[in-house]
Amino acid sequence: MKVNDYFEFDDEHPIPNLDVVDINTVKTNGGSDLFVIVATPLADDPRSLKRLLRKIERYLEFLNSEEFLAQSGPPTTANTNIIVKLHPESSRAAFELVERSRERVISNNANLVIDMQV
């Protein structure tokens, strides 16, 4: 499998589409809660972990887009959250990867939250 194949649309994978924001809840006073939805357990195979990291990176790209600014205004850690709803039976490596992404998200003016509720 080629590396680019890791990122193609795959409706059989827990993270099927890397090129969309799953849910964007725009706040009336500026900012957003952006949700990454992983509804089924995510394994610790390289493809799954790369897809998870790429999904978070795509959200960071969205935070810096004209579209986001027009809808939500400038993101800050006070008004913008990326909430990763990770299935509770996902691999430990998936949870650790999200945790390791926290500083990168903060440096892009948002908070990173892990939500394990189904």
C-alpha cells in the first residue's frame, strides 16, 4: 500500500473521510467546537494512526482558513476546541497520539479535548 493510499476515502475505516470537518458548532460570541468523530474502535496499525493524525492536521488547516474566520472569527484557546470523540475501545496508541497532539493544537490557537462517551 502506498502512503497516499493511507489518506484516501474509506467508508470501511473508523475515520472514513479526512477531508471534512465532521461537526462544527459555531459559537455566537466567536470560536467553534470542532468535533472529530471516531464511532468505532480505532486500531494501532500505522494506517489508522496516520489517518487520525492527518484528520487533526486538517482541522488545524481549517482553523486558519478564510471559511473558518468568516464563520467563527479568529480562533483562540478561550473560544475554540477540537474535540476528538474517540471510541472508548480504541487502542491505547490512538489515545496517546491525540494526547501528543495537544501542544500542536494549542500553538494553533485551540484546545484539544478527548471525549470517550459513546
